[in-house]
Amino acid sequence: MRIVVLCHYFPPEIGAPSARLYEMARHWVDFGNEVHVVTCFPNHPTGIIPDEYKGLKYKYEMMDGIHVHRNYVYATPNKGFVKKTLGHISFMFSSVLISMKEIKKPDVIITSSPTFFSMFSGYWYSLRKKAPFILEIRDLWPAAMIELGVMKKGFITNILEKMELFFYRKSKKLIMVTKSFKENVVDRGIDGNKVHVITNGVNQKLFYPKEKNKLIIDKYELDDKFIISYVGAHGISQNLSTILKVAKGLEKEKDIQFLFIGEGAEKDKLKDIASEQEISNVTFIDSQPKELIPEFYNISDISLIPLKNIELFKTFIPSKMFEIMACGIPIVASLEGEAADILNESKAAEVVKPDNPEEIMQAIIKLKNDKVLLEKLRENGPTFVEKNYSRRKLAEKYLEIISET
């Protein structure tokens, strides 16, 4: 098959969306398909386009057998709702005006959302190319924006929700990343027979247990430290100010050091809080290349997965939890819902209530003091993800759904 994937995020950008789509595409190529990815010039999360793409409107390249079509985008840092929206809209237009003529006779068009506006591009592609339209939903938008307080429920969000449901109905297949997302759209009138769940997973050739990287340990002066890491977006969804409260509360444990690794809209605010409160056991580290993320997991004694305490997040499954388990690193997760159920089943994590600094502190101290339990959690993670969340197995299941169209 000639499969076209339209997505805003793709490597070398890091993060769950780019990792998911790259690894799916790579496996589909391995299975004998021709895969084209229509994306924009890399710039997430800094808003800085690498020098080799500056001044270009379009560039074609091959990446591990994948045909990658990169398009103009209004590049902006991952902060500021209006500017980010303009960036999303710019790609909506450039992907259609530039890349569409470069791809001949696709068998299927897959659009991954967010971003919301990619759905417009993907549906237009499918009409012009007379190919089935498959829609992958990684986030329920605009519902997430309303619950996070970024948008207020009203006339505009009602229009956006009608558009959302329009594209759901027009798709031949709907791919959801959680069971809860599927239940949500079926409850809103979408035919459940065309809705499928392909969760996020992990590439175990990249994420696996290994010795601690001495260069990183020395660089950040982490010798003899009990290292607690958070790796990922520093945004409102994670509410990392709660983790700063945890760090402040554990300052008396002189061997504990927290690492905050990544970028996001809240990072400057978090650094200001740490400075004002003189929180001495937190190190902020810039966003790292994908290939270095396993190194930071593997120097950690515990890794954190926090989510803000809102109802919608009970339907979310943070993809980083599969990567952390694959590396054999015990997790302290402060969340509820489907992700909590998976982590409890894995027996590779301690799960506590979201936005609760006291419970997070207790879980950390419990694991720090109980070496037997800590080791048991280490052993359980890799086995669990190999059985249930191997990216190759998920890609094969996804391909079967595509083939049905």
C-alpha cells in the first residue's frame, strides 16, 4: 500500500506524537509498504527551525525508508495560545498547497490530531486524491482546552466541537489512543464499529535497562545521589509546581536530587518558583535529543509521571510511562483513570492521587527506604511492556485496520 500520514510533529522533534508516528511508519515500511509523511519543518518545542531548513518552503527527504515531505510553518515556541494556533493554521495551508501535488495515488490518508487543523488538511487530501480518510485522535480537542482553562465553553467551542464530530463521521476509521477516548466519541453518536484503540507503546531497541551513564552523572554532579527525574513537557497539563512542593518538602533528605528535563510554557515560571523559594535539590535541564532520553531514565532511581487533577485526564495514557517501564525504572505516578489502571496492573509503579504533594513524598520515601520493593518494580517493567505494549506489535495491528479500508 501507499500510505500517507499527515502530522504536525515528526523527528527530529522529540515527544510522544513524533515518536509514535515515526515508529509506526518505520514498521509499516518493514512490512512492505510505501509510506509518505507530510509534516512541517522541525521547530517544536523551541520554535527554532534548524539552519538546513531556514528559508525553505518545502523539502523532500528519506528517513529510514520513509518518504518525508516537510513544509513551511510559522514557527513559534510552545507557549502562547494565539501564536501556536497561527503555527497550526500555517501548516494546514502549506501541507495542502505544497505537498499534495508531490504524492501520486495514495491508497489511504491518515491524519493525526492534534493539531486540530490537520484534520482539515487530511480530509481535503482524501477528497482530492479519492483515498479513504483515517483519523487518529491523540487528544480530545477542544474538550482538553476547556478543562485546562485555555478556552471558555461557549459559541466558539460549540462550533469547534461540531467540526470535530463532522470529521469523526467522515472518517472511514477512527483510531483512538485510549479506551476512554473511544467511549467518549461513541457516547456522542459516532459508530462504534469504526472506532479502534491503538495505544501508545515503546521501541525496546531504544528503551531498555542499561548501566548509568557516567558522563551525565559527572556533568550534573549526581554522584551518590538518589535521582528522581521528570522528563517531558513543562506545561499546564503536568502541573509541575506540585513536584516543586515535593522537592521542597524533601530537602532534608540530602542525597535526593530532582531532575526536570524538557521545555514548555511553564518552565520559566517553575524556575522562578525554585529560585524564589531557594529549592536547592532541583536541576533544570534543557530538552534532550531522543537518543539521550533513555540515558536520563537509566540514571534515575525513580521517574515521575504527574498530571493535573482534572476529570478529562482520567482518559489519558502518558506514553512516557511505557518508555520508563521498558528501562526498568520504578515510577511514582500521580494520576487517576486508565493510566493508573495500567500502572497498577504492571506492578512497576506506585500510584497516588494527582496534585497531592504529601502522597507523592510518601511514595518516594517508601521506595527509597525499601530496596527490595524498588528492585521488584525494576524487574516488572520491561516484562510488562514487552508483553503488552511493543510498538512493532501495535504497528501490525494498526496496519490490519488500515488494510480493511
